[in-house]
Amino acid sequence: MIIKKIAFGNKDEAFIESRFKENTNIIFSNDNNRGKTLLLQSIVYSIGYESIFPSGFNSKSYYFYANIEFDKKEFEFLRKGNSILVLNNQKLIIFNSITEFKYYFDKEILKLPKIDKDGELKLVDLSLLYELFFLGQDKRNTSNLIVKGLNNKLDFLNLIYSFLGVSVTRENKYDIENLKKEKKQLESKIKAEIKKIAIIKSNPEIASFISSASNNIDFKNTSDQLDEIHKNITELKKNRNREENRKVKLELLISELNSLNRSLNEGKVKCSECGSNKIIFSNDDFDFEVSNNFVRQNIIQSIKENVSLKSEIIIEFNNEIIKEQEQLNKLLDSTTPETKNYILFQNDFVDSSEIDKVIVQLQNELSLIEKKLKNNETKIVSNKELQKQIISSILKEMGRYYKIIDPHGLLKFEDIFTKNGETYSGSEGQEYYFCKLLALNNILNHNFPIIIDSFREGELSSFKEELMIEEYKKLNKQVILTSTLKKEEYDSDKYFNIEGITVIDFSELPDSKILQQSFVKEFTKLIEKFGVKE
């Protein structure tokens, strides 16, 4: 992944930066508030990150453009709100949500890792993925994620494992045959004790199922599993129907645009009120002038791509529903007729037996085991030893980098994240992030650039800063850093004297006014490539 050009703005003001190179880039200024943070947040925001913009900046009022190369293929992105447009080889694709864009990203740009989330293997959120290589200036927290969303620290660790192919196999959620030996032994003991219970109902066949002990053995497990399967099927059907509804709406939209296409070819379509022949197609965030044949055809093709994507998602949901239904049938086939009857007529029975203390004790033990099993019913089979080795290798690499920049330092890295409440003083926090991001880069061997806003935050000494820059250069990949220089540093042309880096000076930009009217003409041309009407 190589950043080539970044731009953001609207019809009134804009900014464009295209001086990035494939080496270490340092964007600096002689004072704060020159827009360096806005630029770096715009990079990842344009491709789906939930950026933390400076206060007072209304991101919803602007378009965010990025020209980025992935595996020698060039993509152009344009984001506004939650909508993202992608232009590749003159092919325009429209996404109305970050989730839709994520599926495209996985299919066409870069295969995304999958992590265990709520008992299912799911594509990793883009904001979580980008924390592997991006560090913003605000809300830094060494003990947690910077942008949490619906993710947590465990998700980040699972992302690392998945990146290296460690956690990829899912167990069958309802395979009764996989119950642990200890559970089977307890069940056998309970059954033996139940035989001693006096039958107090006239029908012995029913009585054997109305004691809570028997219920726990033959009914409770089956009933709970059936309930879970039914809930899963209901949720899957709801998701499938939602996607089907969206697909139908997109197909209707294609028909409408094709109808417009014929109307434009056969005659002139114009507004009855103002007489304009400019026809606008709009989603929540973008307006497109579909009276332009090139734009219209690209939009139709983009919608067709979305229909195709929806069809794939619907097929996935159908397959999951079939799996759940097969498991339901399998579970019922393995259930005794008496248990089936009890499940059907359980509300007609009244528990009228007093359970022996021995059985109660055994059932309490069984309950603990079942709870452990339930917590693992929907789990990812993980090689714990390999996971430990991965974390160990990352921490070792972090320690190696730390000794390079601070040979006499006292920090010890015991985990990827620090403990809650643990604070770093001075430049220690920046040293931690430096070691972490570079260690992740080396162990995961990923192809993303390293992007760090305010890379020497915390009064990092010039000596350590120089050592860090040398290590960034050794990565032999694109690195983008920002820094604010003191007057004496700026006057001495500090970064210009370092070989092998790209220096980008923001000092001439007005205070708190990176967006300029002078960039509007060029920016307008960029967004017009997407057929967007501003």
C-alpha cells in the first residue's frame, strides 16, 4: 500500500498533497495548527477509518480523496459521510456504507483477516485493521485501542493471530459427541441415582421425566440447544431478508436508470420547473449528474456490482441457515421419543419430586462443566502455544527496538497493551508506540505504510529522534510522520540535513487554515472524475 495523493475539501475550499515518496516522509512546520493532523486523518478516513478529527472541523461538510496503490494496482477513493466511491481502471463503484466497502475491500483490494466475533468468524473492521500501522495524535491510550467502536483488545490480538494464520478453524457448535469425559461420567452417576427416586406419579414413563434431575439430563441440554438454533436461524433470516430487500431496491434503481437512458437517447429530458436538462442521481452523501452518459453507465455498472455483492452475501446467509437447520434435524434425530414428548408438553408437567442431596451435588458439578462448554460452543479453535509464541516474538522485537533508542531505559514490555492505569512519563509513551508499530510491521510482515502523527510527542530528545528516523529508513517502505519544530530547529534546516528522507514543509500554510480557495479548481477536477456534482 503506497499513498500517492491525498485531498479534501468542497466547492469553496480544499487542500491537495501529492509530494509523498516511497521512503520516509516527514511533514513538519515551525508551529502548531498547520493542518498536519487533518492530512493524516484524511488518509485513513478516505478508506474507511473512523477518524478522530480536530474539534471544530466538520468532516461531513467535505469530500475526502485518496490515490493509493495496492499491489501495483492504483485505486482512487472518494468519501463523504459513510459513503465511499472507488475508481479503478475507469470503473466506478458506489458504496453506501463502510460495511459494503469492507466486503469490496476484501474481495478486490486486499484479503482481510477474519477474527472470532460473537462466536463467528467475521471480517475484521477496517478501523481495527488500520491500528496495525496508523497512530493518530489524539486519544492515545497505551492500555487500549484508540478507536474502539465495537472492538476490544482481544479483537486486536485475534487480528494479529489471524494475520499469521493461527486462528482459522471453527468447531461444530452443537456436536454432542464432543462432550467431555468428565461430563459423561457425571451424567452416568446422576442417572444411577435417579433410578432410586420414588415414582410418585401413576404413569412411570412420565414420572421419569418430571423430576428436575431427569429434566437436567435429557431435556435441559436439548432444549437450550434447540432454543439457540432457533434464535440463530431467526437472526440469519432477518439479515438475509434485509439484504434481499436492498438487492431488490438496487435492481429497481437499475431499471429506472435504464429507462432514463432510453429517454435520453430517444428525446430530451428536462426539468419542468427550471428547464434544465441536468439530471441528478443522489444517495445520502453524493450527487451524480446522470445526464452525462459516461457517469450514468458507470453508476449502472456500480449498482450491478453491488447487486452481485448482495447476491453473494444472501447466498452466504442461506448456507448458514441450511447448516443451522441440518444441525436442528441432527439434534432431534439423536433425541429419545420421550424427551421429544417432554419438550413438546413440558408446560403441562409439574415438578413434584424431591431431589436427593447427592444428585443435587452432582448436578451442581455438571452445571459448572456445562457452563464451560457453553462458553466454548461457538469458539475458534486456537493453537494457544503458537499464540504465546507470536506475542513473545512481538515483545522481543519491541524490546530490541527499545534498546536501540534507549539503551539505559527501564521500560519492560510484558504485553502488547499496558495495564489499565499504567502511565508513561515524558517521551516513554512515544517510545512504546514506536517499538510496537515497528515490531508489528516486522513480525506480521505487512504491506501497509507506517503513519504516525506527531512522532516525537512527549519532548522526545533529538538523539532518540535521530535514532528513530534511522530505524524508519531501514524499513525500506513508505513511512509518513509529522512533527512540529522549535524555532532553532527550524532555522537550522533540521530535516533537510538528513539523507534518504522526503521533507514536506507546512510552515507557510496559514494558522488553522489548511483549506485554501486556490486548490478548489484542481480539487473539483478530482471529484468530477467520479461523476460527482458539487
